[in-house]
Amino acid sequence: MKLSELLEGLKWTGPQELCDVLANEWTESQRCLPETLPFALPGSLDDACQALELPEEARGELVATAKTVSSNPHLSALSWHLHYCAFQSATYPSWDLVGEWPSVELLNEVLDGDGRTFYLLILASGFPVMKTIYDSRGIADDILSDTLDQLKDELSGLHESAAVWGVLGPDRVQWHRFTLRGEIFRLDRLSFQFGLFRWAVRVFRHRTSNAVVALSEGGVSYLPTGQINGPGREDTSGEWISELVETDDGVTGNPVLPTGRALPRSIHLPHGEWRQILARDDPALYFHIPGGSPLAPDACRASFEQAAEFFTTSFPDRPYVCFCCDSWVLNSQLQELLPPTSNMVRFQRELYLLPHITYDTQLADMILGGIPEDLDKAPRDTALKRSLVDFLAEGGRLHASAGSGFLLAEDFRWGEQVYIRQRLPWVDGEDPHAPSRIPRS
């Protein structure tokens, strides 16, 4: 089916943006369009419902939507295209485009059902892909079940609030498709995802002391606080631009401290004493921090230990250099709000923190849903909320710091805080926050 025929058949001849989004790989998907949609068959839906622990009511809604889709050639072509892009294509963009797929409201106009259930059908179409990967890699069923927990909770939550079995829209397909493509795995407290290290730093290790130092890539705009400048910053005065120069002798650039702060003065790392161990686009394992339970140190240690064993055993063909993450949980201003013994602070101190593009009110948005108009009425039901409300009530100013970080695989010694406790090679007697050179060994 031609895309123009689809748009005309569904009466979606309006927004050019939608046509452009659907045009991406349309020819490729239609070339392999089957006569019968395999994911719309009752047996396939039964397997997906069982894995997602859905009740018979949910199965009924999925089956009804699948029948509607299968009986309409335009909806069949659309659903196959979305399935193909999400789960079969090796070239479809990882981000952005999925979120621009047809809205739930637009689907409601052409479905005898709910667009949110339609998108659950698209997600369910990826379950055979997930199961094949798990079976071929010998991955245990309990890991499959744990990895699907976030989607299960989301489905239950939407049904409880809106009495429909589905997902809110294509944005949620965007996220959950990584799970169904076998790219994210829940291992104890944390989830881990294949990816590439994407931060504008280069990381070096001293050849004898094993000290680790990060240098900023050149051309990055920083504030005097050593944080990355951007549209979410309330005070952008005093901007400075990082520089990085590599010669036959070594690399000279602006260091980034393990606390997540870039320094405006440069240091020189001789090649004979330092070797580069991490840079942009190196293979990495992103870790995600699902909600629902405390970030207890023992549970986090167990997750990283399990991840080291799991990926070595199940994916020996996909080596990685480091674990990495960006999250509001790594906003180091939390260290101003919480005691050193808190789980979040202890978690941060296990990582080499990095400046991240974010906005100053991040903590208020994530913890309180925004800066309260009346602090006296702000929620105080957790220690974190109370600390933040008290901080704001006392005139404290939010200034997001750090926000991302990494842990090199060979430096995993959870509980030792290896990066902030290492002896950085600054010149003796000089302010460690303003190094000018590195002494020779």
C-alpha cells in the first residue's frame, strides 16, 4: 500500500508532519507486509497477556482492537509499519520519531475502540522478539518478568485511573520498545541498557597510580560553577568555553572533578604517563533507577554485581567500557539537602559525576511537581520533600549541579567511593580546585 493511499483511507490528509513521520521506512515495511498480521492472532496475544500478567478483561480489549485492525486494510498497513519500525528495523531512529507517531486522539477517530489499546497492541507485537532473544541467550524467565515490571505497573495504573487497558500514547511505546527489543534488563534494584557513552569528556587513567581524570571536550559552554550552560539556567553570566588540545606529547584541557564540576584552568596529561580509557561513543551500559523502593547501598551493589555477571555470560559479544547514567538522582545539589548517610548521597559518591545539560529547577519539578506557590501547603510526606521545602522556605536557591556520571567496569568496588577518595595528581600545596599542571612521576 502506498502511503498516500493510507492517508486518504484514514482521512489523515492534513498535517504534513505526520506524513513525513510515517514516510520514514514506509516502503521497506510495506515490502514485507504479511497477508495476516501475526501479532493480531489470538495465540500471540495470549502469550503477551500472560507475560504482562493481564486479566481476561485486558485480553478482551486487545482481541477486539486486533480484530478491528485486521479487518481494515489501512489500519493493518499502519499497525504493521509501526511494528516494523519499532521491532524489526535496524535503521529506524532510536529516539524522537516514535513519539511523533499518530496521536491517541487521531486514532480514536478511525478505531472502533481506544487508541491507547491500539498502542498496547503495537507493544504486544514485540513480545515474540523479546522472547526469542531471551531464549537464544539463555536468560532466565524471572529476569524477563522483572524487566516487564515497569510496563505492568503502567498498564495497571492507567486502567485504575481511566478504566482502559493500554498506554498513554506513542511516547510510552518509545520507551518500552527498548525492553521488548532486548536492550534493557532489570537486574535487582536497577535496570541496564545497551548504549554508547555520549558525554563530551575524555577520561584518562594514570599508568602507575591508576588515578582517573576526566577532561572536557573543547567548545563546551560552562558557567563559573563548572556546570554546563543552557536554556534552563537562571544565571548565565560568566560563561567560559572549554579547550582541548592534543599533541605528540600529551593532552591539555580543562579537568572535570569527580564531584561533577569543570574547572576553567587547564592541565596537561603526558601520553607517557596517562592513557585514554573512555570517550564519546565508546560502548557503555546505561543504568536506570526505577522508582518504588529505596536506593539501598546493598541492593545497588547487588545490581551491579549481577550486571557484571549477566552481560559477560549472556552477551559476551557486546563488551562495554563503563556503566553510566543521567538522572535527577545524580543532581549533586541533593548533597546540600540530605545528610551524608542518605541513600542518594551515598549513591552519588560511588560515581565519577559529570556536568549535564539540565535546568536549575529540576529538583523542585521532580520532587514537588514544581516550585509551590505556597510553601506552607507544600507536601512534606517524605524526608526528601521536607528537606527541599525547608531549603526553599529558608531562601535557598536551586542550581542544578552534575546530573550524570559513570563508573568504569574495572573500578567497581561499591562502598569504597573510589573516585572522590582517590589522590588526584594536583601539585602539592596548590588549591585542588584550580590545578595548573600535573607533576611528573
